[in-house]
Amino acid sequence: MRVTIEAGFPYQFGAMTEGVLEGYRSASCVSAAAAAQELAAEMVPFNERLSLFVAQRLGISDDPKSVRRALRAASERKGLGLSSANLSQWVSSPKGEVTLSPKSVFKLCVALDLDLVEAEHFVFDCLYQDWFNFRDREQCVYGLCLGMKDILGQNVCQVAKELLREEPAVHGEPSFAPSDATGCTRLIGRGLRDLAGRDYASQEEAVFWMRAYLDECAPLFSGVRLSTIRCYRTYFDEGGVGITPLVELYRKRTGLVLPSASYLDMTDACGLPQKKRLLWGAAGRAAWVERNGRDWDILHESTIRTERHAVERMARTGYLRGNIVALLFFHCCFENAFLERNAFSGGDDLFARFYEMTNLILIDECGMAPLHPRKPFDRLFLAALSKRGGQDPVHYLNEVLEQFYAS
């Protein structure tokens, strides 16, 4: 069954990413060992991907020195403030995956003179990370400024700084019911593209409409917190699963025991072989736990702390998102097994149901990144559903992981 992402999807994958997704849609059955080899072989280091993209975009030599020099010149010309340390880290050091902050992504897009669609493709195809979350005011500002880059000219970064310094609009209770929160990301994204497609007489007029749109969206920015906490209660609290690391879930459900220094949760990431980094979460995992406590404790508090933790902090580090993806994978697999045992329809559309449901929850309910078919961690689950043949997807995933770690 073909999964369509074009209609109503708030992001636009680049051609390479869409090609990989199409490959999963039509994949044939392969052994777990072959799937593990494919997973390892496709891990191109971040610095190599970024350097190649910049070189092709700017028509320069693909070597670290030339790329750093070009980005530094663009930064100085446009007032971006890209530091030499960051440029060296991104371009020169093969550190596997690097997750850039929304601000850094925005600065790179401005430095490379990318418009809104080009920037989306760059983020997905080159960076292997998520596009801006338009339900976050800061990131919505970045999207607006990229959409208006032609009229803003060299002032793109300056306008963004001014809008971010302004106090968010004061608003009353949202005019939509809690059940209407799904779709907010799409609403903001469509409005943003509409603004980007208009003609403006001056920069002042463009900034006026940008400011008005941010004020209009203020209830939607805060609405993501309501839908996120509702999602957690529905799927992970009332459902009885709880948000726990994937290694614990495996141990309880399947008996699989992964290495003690699990590559999945990025424990001591700097000491791991390059190909073993599946990017379960952030490299600073131990320090994060020390500061914040266990995930279980935090996510079962019905307070603003829970919502702030989920939307603002964990959306950036990725650890919570990884748990959500894993739990939804198990949810879909167990539900599918139940349907098949009771002679209901299932099986054939499992990939489609998992892809659509997970993206709906990640994007609209939680304000997080959609499944990325080129991101190693996400690819693991997509492969388990598309290449398993008639095998149980959970068992197949376990076999792939065992083969991956053994290689």
C-alpha cells in the first residue's frame, strides 16, 4: 500500500529523501543480516554530507578549508555570527550525527541563500533532521523570515532578531476545543506559505504582516502543550506502557538484552564505533538524567513542568521522541497481531498505518519531527515493517539489532 505524504503534510521532503521513502514502500523481503548491513552502510557522516551540499550550492571545492571559508564569508556579509568553532565542528570533524539547534539551521539556510522549499529539502536531505516546528514561536519566526527572504534581502537575520526580542502577544483562551488541536501544525504552515507567496511593496509591509501573523497564531503556539500532554496520557499513561528506554522495553517484552553500554541510548557516544550510532537520543544522556531525574517520574507529573519538559527540552534532544516512535511501533505491531488472530484485516497495511499514525502524533500532537526515512534510528523501524516478509516485525527488529551489534 502506497503511503502518500503530499496531501496536507506540513513538510516537503527533498528528492533524495522521498526516493528512500519510496524504496521502503516497495521493498522486498530481505534477511535480518542483510538489513543490518544496509543500515550500517548508509550512515554517511554529517560533516561529509554538509560539506558536499555547501560545495555544490556555492560552486566551490569540496574540502573543509574552502567550505569553512565560504560559510564564514557569508556569515560576515549577512551578520549571522556563525562561530569558527561551530564551523569547524560541523565541517571538519567526522563526529557521526550532529543535531543542530533551530537557530543554527536558520543561519545555515540564510548563509546558503535558501528559500523556504529549498531550506526544507536541505534540512531533510542533508542534515537528516526535522524542519522547523511551526508551533514554536521562535521557529515560526525563522520560517517566516526564510519565506520572505527576497523582500527582506540582507536584513533577514536582523528582522528575525527583532521579532524574537518582542514580547509574544497576550491572548485569552484558545478559540478551539482541545480535540481540534490536531492540525495546528498544518494550519500554521499553510498560513506561512500563503504569506511567503504574496507580493509586498516594502520590507516594512512584509514585517507588519509577519508580526500580525505571529499574534494571530499565539493561541496555537500554546496549544501544542495541551495536545502533547493529552497524547502522553492517552498512549503512555492510561495505556499502561509508560515511557521507558527501548532496552528496558525489549527486556520486558521479548527478553532481548542489548549491550550494557547501549548504542541505542547514546551512552558514552564518543567512545562508540562510527557505524554503531543509531542515535537513540542525546550524547549527554547521563548528565541529563542527573539534572532532571528519570523519564518516568517527569512524564507522570500532571504539571506545566511535564509539558515544558516535553515540548521545549526533549523535542530538541530527541530522546523522548525516540521513545514515542518505539512505543508506537510496538503498539501497531501488537494491535496488528490481535487483528490477525481474530480474523480481522491487518498485515498488508501495517507499514502505512504505522507511518501515518506516528507522523500524526509526532507532528500535530507532540510538535516533534516526523519519521525521517534517512535517519538511522527511524530507518530501523521502517525497515522492520517493510522488509520483514511474513516474519513477526518485533522479532525481525530484534534480529536486525542483534546482527547490527555483532558486526
